[in-house]
Amino acid sequence: MSGYFHMNIIGPHMPAHEIEAMFGANIDAVELSNDAEVAQQAGRHEEAIELNLQALALKLKAFPETSVQAAITFNKLGEAYLGAGRLQESDEAFAKAIAVRERKGPPEDAATTRDMIGALREAQGRFAEAREVRVRGDSRKQILCGNYKCPTNKMYALSGLQACGACKSVFYCTKECQKQDWVTRHKPLCQAHCARIQSENQATTS
């Protein structure tokens, strides 16, 4: 494909100007990704989506879609789509990220994407699946605290974490992290889920 220079074809046959263009595209992609992160943290999700899409287009000139480098941007795209409420697009981006990260690592990145998919499943009302994807790292002690702004960002076995007492689908390293996530993200999702379960239970017993 014209203009696409994947890392696995670098060799003596590649012209110097093509190698230079490839690395230049990757540098530009990193700068766009940094700008996207600033927008995401400020709650400007649509801007973050556009910047991440630009970064991805540049990265794919240098790396294949199944590369660790592309997976970084797919994960960021999934996060931005989730913030914007574009859940189907978020699902598609995270699927591409996790397919690479669980195969190629590093483990911290795979754990990050699993937790983000868990947050997506909560937003979709699929709480059992949220729990399932998060506990997938238990045997390797590779579960992250469910608080996005956890100060430690360490990985744990399930036994080292505390589940949400209501939905049992998200896990925290401390009560402080649980409180922070409850206020900033989890509360409306969990309450809606528990109300739905209660309503369904009442309907079956009436």
C-alpha cells in the first residue's frame, strides 16, 4: 500500500527517505496523542476522538494494526468514545486494543484495557460481563484498582481487592479509591443496575 511503511519491512532495500518519513509520522502521532490526552482529561471527548484518529492514521503508516504501538491508540480511542457516550465505537476500539495487549503485553497495559472494558460493560448495563473481564487477570495477579485515578496504579490478585458491595462487578485497592470512583463514575451506573435487578426480582415474585 503506497505510503505505508511497517516496521517489519525495514531493511537495506528501504530508501532512506521512506525510513525518515516513517519515523517522522510516528513522532507526529505521539504529539497528537499527547494533545488528545489533555483534551480527554478536560472532558473534551469529541476533540480527543478526532486527535486520536489522526494519531492512529499516522501510526498505521509506521506500524501494523496488530502492533503494540497501534494498541496504545486504540485503547485511548476506546476511552474517548466511552467518555462521549459512543459505546459501540468504544467497544470496537477496545476489542482491537485487548486482542494485541493480552497477546503481546505488557501486562500493565492489558490490565488497563480490561478495566476500561469493564467500565464500558457497566455503561452498557452488562455488569456480569464487567466482572468477568476484570477478573480475567486474577490468576496472574493482574487486576487493576477500578478507580481510574488510583494513586498506586498497581496490579493485584482478586483477593487483594475489595468489590463494590452492591454490584460486585468492580474492585478497589482501598476504601478511598472506592469512594472516589463512586462519586466520579460508578454511582449512577451501579444504582441503575441494582434498581433494575430489584424491579426484575419483584416482577418474578408478584
